[in-house]
Amino acid sequence: MVKLGSLSGKKSLSSVTLNFKLPYYTQWGQSLVLSGSEPVLGSWNVKQGIALSPVHQGDELIWCGRVAVSLGFECEYSYYLVDDHRNILRWETVKKRKLVLPEGIQEGDVVEIHDLWQNASEALFLRSAFQNVIFSGTEQLEGQKGPTTQLENLSQQDIVVVQFMISCPRSEAGSKVFVTGSVSQLGQWRVQDGLPLSYAGESIWKADCLLKKDDLPIKYKYGQVTKGKQTTLEVGPYRELVVDIASNNRPKYVILSDGAFREIPWRGAGVAIPMFSVRSNDDLGVGEFLDLKLLVDWAVNSGFHLVQLLPVNDTSVHGMWWDSYPYSSLSVFALHPLYLRVQALSENIPEDIKQEILRAKELLDKKDVDYEATMATKLSIARKIFNLEKDEILNSSSFKEFFSENQDWLKPYAAFCFLRDFFETSDHTQWGRFGQFSKEKLEKLVSNDSLHHDVIRFHYYIQFHLHVQLSEAAAYARKKKVVLKGDLPIGVDRSSVDTWVYPNLFRMNTSTGAPPDYFDKNGQNWGFPTYNWEEMSKDNYAWWRARLTQMAKYFTAYRIDHILGFFRIWELPGHACTGLVGKFRPSIALSQEELEREGIWDFNRLSRPYIRQEMLQDKFGSLWTTVASNFLNEYQKLCYEFKEECNTEKKIMAKLKTSSGKSLWSEKENEIRSGLFDLLQNIVLIRDPEDSRKFYPRFNLEDTSSFRDLDEKSKNVLRRLYYDYYFSRQENLWRQNALKTLPALLNSSDMLACGEDLGLIPSCVHPVMQELGLIGLRIQRMPSEANLEFGIPSLYSYMTVCAPSCHDCSPLRAWWEEDEGRRDRFFKTVVGCNDVPPSHCTPDVAYFILQQHFQAPSMWAIFPLQDLLALKEEYTTRPAVEETINDPTNPKHYWRFRVHVSLESLLDDKDLEATIKDLVSSSGRSYPGCDGADLLKKQVVEEQEKLSKVHLNGNS
């Protein structure tokens, strides 16, 4: 640090002037404001902040602001994009900037701060996935001090002190950072004579430099020297410092906050597999947390940086195979007992229990997961071990520490599990006086002197061991520099610990789902209650923040399931079974007044099921009279309405099961149900149940006969209002909603966040994700471009995860076999071959598709393990359809897929390992030091050496 005291002269002013400069392009009606922690900067009130003014500097638009501060001034601050009324349109979404006046600043001095707008995407490499895993161990070595300048030979008017400051989050261990440029103090482009920077912590490097005013302006670049003495200059154009040295306000000190070191984009690769699908020689019928150590070893050997899982929270709601659905959480904090390794519960397991484990292993080692049998067996064995060692474990210091840190969720969870089993239902509305949660009741339930205290303690014991085992696997992954990526479900089961303890956070009379999309033309109904965001905001989304804090104990990255739900959720009435007749929440409804102005007035006609006799005859044939007499009333000639006892989907389901006329349609029950649902959904407008003067256009309303039978004028009006509702009027509302909710999540941990942005994507979604530094998902068969049948991986943006398939669709081999016509089109348009494609996804076809994704610009390429196994004929003997993890069209799908080859066998397969590793390295998705990464860096270095020679020849 250069001390300015030696340069001071006589000062007459009583303050220091700060000049802020920031290059930024705005649209008409937009401007920039600087707001900060101190009153002079508005005390974080943007409307009281410093308004910046635009100044053209060459081709750049620079926003400038000035403020006088006292000596010793310190603050935090950020920049905000605002409209004419200072409403915030955008803000810097990373950490607040910190400003401390340079040492030696005197009264009357001018300090100029040159900032760059901080994009959230630039801060991604400061997240734990990179800093604590991939680039861990890259402890910075403090740079050498810069050359000494003879201050006595320079008068105060002759010099400007410039602080160079750069962030280098991707520096390798032992690297040094320097700045080189067009003046002698920076080596005149000779990298060996550049100005060394000192490490200042948090990936920041700094150095001060004295420049004569005649030196300005200057051009410069930052560079790095690795421990192996390889020199690399940053990519991109030269940086340039321009200072107004002619004015009376000439700065004495210039701070160059230059953002991040510009490097070739880092790209990584990973493997995705549900925890339950993993197979090892030691597991008991299902993948277990400790299997992750083997999976990490295989990932490292294959050149991968990441292992991605589905949710691992407890889903034990029903006590049957339905609980295999990993997105229906019993608790968002508790881990699933399914993934416990019972052999690791104790070092002193009796021989009879060991034999029981061996017998169970033989019985449960099946092609697929037997969820119920596996859960029952593990809990039975765990109880026996618990009874032998409960006092020793529960009195240990490690358990006491775990309990102390987790008791806020652990005690309600254990009490819930006890009550669930006691009442034989998770539906807490059926628990009598225990149905309403209170802390007083909870403490009595978990008290030491209760008769069932050992039952409560057993649940503590299981969660403790799950924590120990997952923590061991997570630590192993970090040590091996592999990111462990978790999954954050969008919903919780309505019969869950969370809805019991925090009922005010949920809209229990509603259900969450998705509108019709690629996965299901009738939409999806997930059954979760929707969130009461208004209530959640009162404590700054503490429940969400706690979830993320808990996840961060094990994971360094996570996938936000259905990120669209943080913009708006598809909300269905609690009586719905399907996902078709819903509305977005929040959304701006069509008001009765608005519709009346447009000439729409017959609201009963439009919002009630439109049922005519000919429709009944067409749908049900000879059974139409039977159906009509059981489910409908004829309210006028040839016109029908549903009876009160069957006017919802759930009521129809119940009546079909219990009606005395069941024998008349038992063989055609599915057809009858489908036909009745179609009639119930045959509406144009959905009336808001909470406000009868508000309406929502039914999704795909033009597909209904109710719409088709309207007059042309009404059709045109409703068609226009439909497109306005779904594709226009909500965008700003949804954007603001996401910008309220998502930052609370993202700021509650330092995990790397990715958002699952598939389905019907509002136009506001991708800009907001980019603003917040959220990585999106791209699946080739589900392109976001409306005019494409297949995505083009080479055109994906950098801020994405690309994958050939995911758990919600069929894997690569099954997809290839599903549709011959689609397969032909893919072979012709994507592969570029007019031959008849093979009927099965051969290893050559799989290699081509995977290679496309490896070579994509996306930050991450993450592959389902099934798709990687398709690279070798040996692993394609299993029917392709059996490799499907989920069928989104089936709400009762059994999640039971297990990989048919053990991790130990995969670790022994050097041929597959070599094939995958070659794909990784040849695409440049390698660790530093691997062939692909070195090749790319070598190409950049060679290009930079050419540029340096040009400069040295005087052609800068």
C-alpha cells in the first residue's frame, strides 16, 4: 500500500470527494442510483441514494456521481437500475461493495472509484462448489511488493496513485497475479516486468501504482503465473484507464475495481443418478449414502467433477410403496431411513444380527427396489441394534452436538413419526387434540418420562446415523474434488411435519401442479398444498432459509425443482384430481367489469360445464342414459349439469367406486371416468372461489366444445384475453414475485444453484435467472425454442446445464425406441444422415449424442448414468424401458429403478472409463492439469504471446 501522507500539501477543504464511475448501457427512462449503508448514501433507501449522470466517453456510456465525505469514511454500497420514479428495475445481486478510504488520504483530496456492474454469474466461482471443492487447496501466495517509486522526485501535482484490484476465484495453488500494460510501471507489456499484486483475501488481489499524469491514459491487462511458471494473460480486449487530469477535481487516488479475471469459460461434467438407484456389493436392496464414496471414485476416474442426486429427505407418509416418490417430503429436514447402512450402525453387531443382514441382503438384492420390504427390514434391524447401544450412543458427545444443532426440527419430526404410527395415519387432522401443533404438546410428547420415550429416541438415533453417514460421504466427495449436488423439491406432502408445525405457511385447500406441457397434455396434479408466500415473507422466508442451511451441511450445489414455482405456481382446487383446470398464483385475473366491457356477459354459461345430450351420446354410447341418471341432472331440454354429490373430480372418483350402479360400468370404469372428467373440464372461464367477480381462462380453452359453440365475436374476444392472460399481462408481476422469493434462498447458503426451468416458460424467467446467477437446464428433446423439435447443444448459452435426458423423461435408449418417426427425423436433422437409423440406440449413436453435449458451451454437462452405460453394448441387455426413473403422467408411479451393474464392476471396467474420460478431456471439461484443459490454455497462451509481440513492436 502506498502511503499518501508523504505526498500531502496544504489543504483548505474540510472533506474528501468521492467520484464514482460505472460503465452501463440503459434504455430510455432508466438511470442508475448508488445506495449504501451511510446516510450520505441514503442508508439503503434507494430513493435517497445518489443519482448518477451519464457521460459519453468514447464509445462507452459512463454513469458518474459525486459525494463529499469526512476523513475515515467507510461504507457498503451497491448500484441500482431505476425508472423515472426511482422504482428498482434491477440491482447488483452479489455481495455489497465495501469502501474504506485509502491510507494517507488528506482533506480536500479526490478519490475516484471505477466500478464495473457486478453480475451474479460472475460470482458463481465464489460458491462452495468451486471454492471448497473443485478449486479447494488453491491457497493464495501473497504477491511480491511492487517496485519502489522515489516519492521525493515527484511533486503532488505530477502523480496519481492507482489501485489495481481483480478477483481471481479460479487461481491454482501457488499462482501469482500481476498487471502489465502500456507504461513502464507495468512493464510496457513485458509480462516478466509486470506489477505484482498482493493477495487480499476472498480471491481478491491488489496493488498500488504511482503514475505520472503524462502516463495517462493507459492500457493494461491482468495475468497469472502458475506454480509451474506458466504465464497466462486474461482473454478479451485491453482494459483502459482514462482520468480527467485537466480539471480542478483531478483525483489523487483511483481505485480500479476491475471485476473478475477474464478467462476462457470453465466447463465441467458430471453424472446423475437417484440415491435409491445405485447398486453396490454392500448395500441392502437400495443405494445407500456410503455408496456415494464408490460413486465418487468412479466419477473421478471418468474425469467428472460432479455427482447429482434426487431428493434424499424422508418421504414415509403412507407406509407403502407410494412413499417411493422422492418429491413428496414428510420432512424437508429429515433424511430418509431408506439410505441407512445398518452394518455401519455399530462396530459390535452380534453374530445373529449379522446373519440376519446377510439373509436380508440375499432376499432384497433384486432387479428393482422393493421399497416396502427394504424399509421394513432396515428399520427392524436398526431397532435391534438401537436396543443394544442406545444409551452409549445417545449419551455420546457427538450425538449431543448433533441434537443441539438440529433439535428445532428433530423433535417435531420424531413426535410426528410417533403419532403417525400410533394413529396409523400421517393425516394430522385425524389426530384429535394432537392435530393442532403447539410447543407445549411437543415437549410433553418428547419428554424423558413419557412411556414412549424410546420410540422418540429411536427416530433421533436413525437421523443421527444418517447424518454421520451422509457427512462422511460428503467429506469424501470434497476431498476428491467432486461436487455433491442435491435437489430442493418445490412441494411438501400435505400430511407432513412441516404442514403440521407451520400450517400458516401453506394454502391447505389447494393443490400444486403444472399446466399441460411436454410431460402431460392434461397437466399434472402433484397434490402438494401451495405456499402462502405473503405469510412466509413476514420473517424473510425463514423456513426456506433453514432448508437451504440444512442442505448445505452435505451438498455444495443444488437443483431447484420447478423453479417456475417461484415466479408463479399452477394452483388447483383441493377437490381436483387432474392438473388441467387450474390457474396461476399469483396472477392478474380477468375481472367481471373487464369482460363486460368486451361484451362478455353470460358468466354462468362460460364457467359451468357445458353438457349437451349429443355429447353424452358421443362419449358414452349406449351407456349414456345410465351415466346421465347417476351423475347428471337435465336442467332444461337436452342440457345437463352435474349433481351436487359428483360435481368435482374427487366426488366423481368416489361415486364411481361406491355407487350402487357400479356393476353397470365396472368394465368401462376408466372410460367413464375420463369422459366425466372431460365434461367437467368443458368450460371456458374458471370462476375464482375466493372472489366470484374474477375469472381465469381455462388452459387450451379453444380445445373445448364450450368454446367452439360460441359466436365468432365472443371467440375472438376470449381468444385475445386468453393470450393476454397467459403470455403478457403477468410478466412483471411474476418477475417481481421471483425477485422477492429467490434471493432469500440464494443468499441463505453458498451452494451453487441450478434451476429446473422446463415446461411452459414465461418470458420473464430467463432474464431473472440470468440476473440472479441461476444456471438453467437444457434437455435436447425439450427445446425452449418453439420452432425446434430438437435442441441444438452447440447453441446453448453458457449459464446452463445440458443433458440428453433427465429423471422426468425416458432415458436415451428408451427414448430412441419409443417413436420411429421421431427417430428418423432426429437421425436426419441432428445426426445429418439420410440412412434408416438403427432401431436400437447403438453405442455409436449414444456416443454421438453424448459428444454433442460434452462439447456444448454449457457450464455443466450432466449425464444420467443410464445414458453413459449406453456407450457399451455389454450394458444394454436390459430392456430400455426398464431404465426409466419416473413417468410424470402417472401420479402413482413406483420409483424403483436400480442400476443393473454394481459400482465395483464399473470401477473395474477400464474400457468404459477410458471412453468417458476421452469425451471429457477432448471437450475441455477437465480438471486443471488434464489434457483438455491444458490444450485450451495452451492455445490461449500462444494467442496472447502473439499479441504481446505486436505491442512490443509499437503497434498497440
